[in-house]
Amino acid sequence: MRNSLLKMVRENARLTEDQLAAMLNTTPDAVRRELTELEKEGIICGYHAVVDWEKVDPESATAMIELNVIPRKDTGFEELAETILSYPEVESLYLLSGGCDFSVLVKGRSFRQIANFVSSRLATLDGVQSTATHFVLRRYKESGVYFAGDQRDERGDI
């Protein structure tokens, strides 16, 4: 039941315990107990809506920023990660293997605001060797939700 329940909640967190129970052929009490346990174990870390911010504010921007850093002697990557996480612009932070050390997902009011954030806040952190900013030009899918349906390709308008 656990994996099926997790998949259902991830796909639609608005399903009620009664609806989940019917879909899983169990009781609402069993679903409630399992959800509570998943939350206590830190497996379910939160519930959220996937928002198309471009429809709310067409000037908003998203960027993926690669950081190459020098890990600190005593704390490795952790202290720098904690500093980066403290910025409200940071949506997600990942430690990676490969070409860069961190990938930072940043959302802002505009491309300019993100560029200023990178140059004044991220690039100046002690231990950051280099940054590479990749602005998101179009979202096709996020958190399992497709976004490609109503966006028009403007290349033919020239």
C-alpha cells in the first residue's frame, strides 16, 4: 500500500483520505495512519501545488545555476549549502557529481533580478570558484505536470 499511496499523493495531493482508501481498497483510518507515519519518517516532506507563475507574472524568471566550489576543510559542502539555502530566491539545491558541484534552482521577478542575485550573492560567497547561469526559456513539464499546451512558438513572427 505504501508505494501506491505515495504515487497517488504525489500525483494529486488533494485526494481525500476517503478517496485514497477507496482507490487502495482499504479504510480511511488505515490511510490516515500510513500518511501520518510517512510524514513522521520524513518520507512525505510537504504538500504543494504546481503553479504556472508565468501566467501570474509574465516577467517572472527561473534559472538553473551551476556552482563550482572549494569544499571547506571541516564541513565539506554542508556549510556552503546551508548559506545558499537561506536565500529566499533559492527554490532547490542539489549536490551533484560530474561537471559542477551544486545545481541551484532560482526563481525571481525578472531575468535582471536573478542576474543581480547571482553576481552579488552567490558568486561572492567564500569558496565559490565559478558560476554558470542557465535561464529557463520554456517549461514543458514540472513535478509530473505538463505545461506545453498553450504556449505558442513566436519564431515564425519575424
